[in-house]
Amino acid sequence: MSDGRVRESPEQRFDASVLAFDLSAEAASIRSEGPSRNGHRQKTLFKGGTRTVALFVVDAGAELPEHRAAGFVTIQSVEGEVMVTANGRSHAIGSHGLLVLAPDVLHSVKAASPASFLLQVSLVPS
């Protein structure tokens, strides 16, 4: 990691036929990297084909503003609680909770407490 990176490059991280993660340990590692930007940090655990898997660590009160994804989105709580607003409806996602969004659903995420969640996006071919 001589190029100043805190982590291995994505090419190195994704270059395996099998990847296994302890999400709590990954979240702790992300937190140890230093202060968060805008109340959150993230690490892409896998990216291949049309699929991306990322772990987010968020501070209490942190918010990811409204946005859309051109694919199916899953948000799975690892620890703490996040509030996801999608199509004008709020969903509290607590420990072990899972929310699935169809492509192009406008949504935002806000942390009710310090939390971490796994975000998966499966892009829909255009």
C-alpha cells in the first residue's frame, strides 16, 4: 500500500475466488481509520459484474441524502439502527433487519444511533 492508501486497492481486495467477511470486525476496522467524512465511512467489500457490496459505518444523526440507484438495493443492518425513507415512507431498520428497494426508488438514509449496514446494489442491464 505504498501509494498512500489506508486499505488495499479494490483490485487486490476483489481478486479472490472466495471472499469471507466478519462484518463486525470490518466495521471496527473502518472506524479505526479515523474521523468520518460527513458522518459516515464506507468500504466496498466486493464489486463484480453488476453487483456491488459495501459496508457503511455511520455516526448518530448522519444522513445520506436522497438519491436513486439504477438497480435493486438491499440495506441490511449489522449494528444499531438506520431510518430509510423511500417513496415518502419511513422504515426503521434495526439489528438484523433488511430492506429491499426496486430500481430507481428515491431514498435517503439517516442513522438513529451509531450504526453499520451492508448495502448491496445489483444493477439492472439497460
